[in-house]
Amino acid sequence: MSVSFAIVGRPNVGKSTLFNRLIGQQHAIVDDQPGVTRDRREGQGQLASLFFTVIDTAGLEDVNDGSLEERMRRQTEMAIIDADITLMVVDAKAGVTPVDSFFANEIRKAGASVILLANKCEGKAGATGLAEAWSLGLGEPVPISASHGEGLVDLHDAMLAAAAAIGLDGVLSGEASAVNDEVVFADGNHIEDKPDSEGQPIDMWQDEKTVQPMRIAIVGRPNMGKSTLINSLINEDRLLTGPESGITRDAIEVPFEWNGTPYKLVDTAGMRRRARISDKIEKLMVDDALRAIQYAHLCVLLIDATKEIHKQDLSIARLIEDEGRAIVIGANKWDVVHDKQAASDQISDRLQTSLAQLRGVPVVQMSGLHRKGLSQLLGAADEMYRIWNTRISTGRLNRWLDAMLEAHPPPLVDGRRLRIRYITQIKTRPPTFALFVSRPADLPESYLRYLTSGLRVDFGLRGVPIRMVKRKRENPFAPS
């Protein structure tokens, strides 16, 4: 159990900056433009000896017109209900506004446990606003500066006092070496995702206590139904959806269980070609989506089944392959496809001709809106995750290699035949193999593709990235 704090307030008071400060990472997108945050976003926070869950929320606005802003406000209201304690943030430089007063009154009437934070109090800039904050009737305001890291000691004491008032101070304090039963590094990366010196995630054997739920990133172009799919999977309006393009901005992680198996779903912003992106916020959104792919185990790439596969769909698939992640393609909106056989053939043909490096990737016909094909989607994800984790014994690999070499010997180079001596698997996630060659630099890529295709067919490695590393075996008789 973890004490949860929801950070709320009107737009542009510094909520996401405070969220990033408390979790110790630059996770939430921050910009001077108001209304950047839209969905609720959770993270694991720490202040000195206090460990807790912190929830970033959209800016509160007094609207009831069915607009995106109203849907954002309702998400924030749900966060206040779900959280143990509310951190209401006001901008001390700007002073208390009527919107601050309106929502302070609403929070007070709801009976929520509240800590009032007067942000942007660096130096004496917020002295007037700090005094005005008393008028909100939420108790003594705590002066802080989220961007400068000032006032965190006072915030620590206020959080501890608020937790004690509702009997949760014992849960809030204490040592924590793991979050949600997962082993993590100080920088927030998970144990099997920690990049090595070359930027590639290291595969590490783990015992059952440290194995994580599968982390699934839902990715695709804008308006493909990513947030709707996650809401359907968890059977809850957890994420903002609507007809507006580009609603999702931050990558939002949502825990989820299906038939007793835990997962972590990550919603991401729609990804357009970088050449078409000029807005700063959209660039940050895409960067956040790229990070979600990098630290996912598997990506579900949503495409619009009512249309031909777009070039950007294929570009995203290649990006996932470059990152070495497992992949499942979700052909969304299948319920409104008129000629289903023609659509299925079109998708299959395009993938075979344009995505040969992921030959055999599963395509699931589904509808996120109507909750059709969800079991098949997760079943395909489980299967691809299993393949992505495949480990093949060295003995089997070398018996296979002998047969491949006999069927198609390596080419001659300068009148001498290249010698491939040995193969072994050096890593899973994705399956990665070391090929020991007499002259690695001379082995053509076409022969590597021949071996890679053979591995995919003969060991059932369909649809996952395969890495082949060429190495030269050292001569034991060479002088040191």
C-alpha cells in the first residue's frame, strides 16, 4: 500500500513541474503554455524518508459544456476522489484568482484531505500571493518553488502531518528498495531494461520475485483509437478520449489484469513524421512516445483497418524493430470494414513487401470501441512476448548451422572461402546471436539475411526482431 497525493490546481501553476520534482525524473511534459497536461499521470515519489504515489492532473477549469476542457476537469475530479490527500497548487506570483477560489471551495465541500501549496515563491516574488492564499480556507499555505526545489522541507513536514491526520503516516515513512514489487535503478529504469554502454537494454536473469508484468506500449498515428483501446481493456474511462486530434500528450502508464495475468499498459501520443512537426509541445509528445517504446517489452501498433496501411505506420513498425521490441499489429475499427477479405489481403500483402524484417508478425482484427478482439490481441501479445524471450541451446544452434552451411556454403572472397566456425545465443529480448567468422568484415549482409531467415523459420522466431553479431574468434597460438 502507498499513500497517494493528487496534485491539482488551475492551468499553468506548476503542477507538472512539481510532479517531476517529486518523482525525481523529467517524465511529465512541461511548458509555459497552459493546459499541457490532460490525462492523469502517476509516479512513485520520494521526499527524504517519505515514499508515496503522486498523481499529476490537468488544470482545473470551470466549464460544463461537454468540451475537452470539461472532460479534463472530470478526470481531475476522479483523481481527487481516488487519492488519499490532495495537493492544491496556486501560483503565488499571480495571486489567488476566482478559479482558485471556486475549486478550493469545491474541494473543501468534498471533504478531501488537502495541503495548500503556494508555488513560485522563490525569493520574495510570491509574498503577496502567499498571504492571499489564506483566503481559500484550506489552512496554512506551504510556500514552495517546484522549479528551484525550494520549500521541500516544509512540504515534507506537511505531507507527514496530513498522512498522520488520516492514520497513514506509518505507510508513508520507511525504507523502500522496490516499487510495486519491481526492482528499479536510481534513474528509474527497470532491471532488464537498463541500457548498456552501447545504449542497448541488457538481458539479465531474474528470479520470480523480480519479474515484472509485461509492459505494453500502445502506439500509432494520431486518432487510431489508442486511448479508447486501453479504456476498453480496463473497462473504465481512465483516459481522455474524443473526436479531437492529439488529445493524448504524456505517455500514461495504467496497471491492468486480464484472466489473472498482470500487465502494464502505456498510452502514447500519436506519432507523425518529424518533418511535419513544428510545434514544440508535439515534439515533446513524440519524444515521450519514443521513450515509451524504448522501455516497453512489447508494442501494439494500431492501424486503421478501413484504410490502406500508411507509410507512417510502417515507419513506426521499423522504429519498434530498431529498438528490439516485440510487436503486435492491431487492425482497429474492423467492425466497420465492408470487404473484410480484401482488407485482410491488403494488410498482409503490404506487410510482406514492406516489413520483411518482421515476417510473421501477428495482425489482430479488432475494435477497441466495441471491445471486439481484445482476448485475441492479448493472446497474440503473450505469444510474441514468449517468442521474444526465446533462448536456444548452443548445441541445437550449431547442429542447425552445420545444415545451413552445407545447404548454402559461405561465398568466396579473394579466392578463399569464408569460414563460419560457431554460433551461440548471447541475449534474449530480442533474440541475439554471435556468429564467429574467420573474416567478419567480409561476410556479406545477404548471407546474414539467409541465416536470419533460417533462424526465424526453423526455431519459430516469427515476427520478432533478430540480431546477428559477427565476431572473429581469437587465435590461441597468436603472440600476446
